Amino acid sequence: MLTKEIRKLHDQCVKVNELENRIRKSRGNERRIKIEEKRRRVRDLHPLMDHITKAFMNQLGTHGFSNFSNADFVSIAEVMGRYLSYNIRMNAIRRFLTAFRKIEVAKPYDPDLVALVRPKLAYAVGRSSLDEKRFLLRFMGIFDPVLQAVSATGEEKDFEKSLKFMESVIAYHRFYGGDDS
């Protein structure tokens, strides 16, 4: 599923990371030029991420969680975490993991609580800066259908799979350099 698109996004992200390393070593006008090139390359990632998001939503809407293996979720989480690491603070996405942890701890499992995470996601997008908002909208594009699918099925195993997905996104975000600054 989406293997070609994910590989292409991954390759473009590697180029952005190589450019970041060259920026750290450069000075003056050369540095300014490379920073602008990095911004351009990150902007070039947006259409590809939008394509991956739409394909993911269609697949999830048609087949639900049953059509996704753990490997599919991990590969999407990896490109999502890497993509988000360019411009989103860790706190912006960690709040959703905290909300999921509260649902996980609540016994018995209540699928109605999952629906309440969606307004938190919308609020985070609404209060973010313009640069961060572009990335958060793409995060919302992936995660909102996941929340809807979990709410629709009401099954605890789907909730657990979505929790693992969120953990994976945050782990890859941190791995690829996302931080709180």
C-alpha cells in the first residue's frame, strides 16, 4: 500500500536532511541561500504528503483497519513523523497521545471518548502558527480518519492499533529531530 509514494517522500526527506547538515557547516550568504533551498524542498513535500493522505483516507474509509497491517501503519507513521519533524513542536502532537492514554486507562473501554479527541485536534490546528498549521493540517488529514474509524467500529482492538500508530508517529518525529523548540 502506497509503497512507491512513501519511498519517494522518504528519499526527498533524506535530501532535506542532507541540506540541513550542509547549512550547519555554512556561513553568511551561502547559509541564507541554503536555508531558502531547504524551505523550497520542504514545500515540495506538501503535494506528495497530500497524495499519501488522500490514499490513506480512501483505504481506511473503504476497508477500515482490517486492510492495514502493522507494517503499513509503521511505514505511514515513519514518513509522517519525519515530515512533521520539520516544523511541528513535540507538544503539539504529544497532547493527543496523552488523551489516548487517558482513554486506554479508563476501564471499561468507552469508544465515545475517542470522538472527543477530534475537537482537541481541531483546536490545536486553529491556534498554531501559519507555518506549523500547514503541517498540522496534514497530520489532521491522516489522524482524523483514524479517529473516525475507531469511533465508528467501537472496537477496542482498533483503538489499540490507532494508539500504536500515534506512538509510532511521535517516536519517528523525535528520531528525525522534532523537538519542543
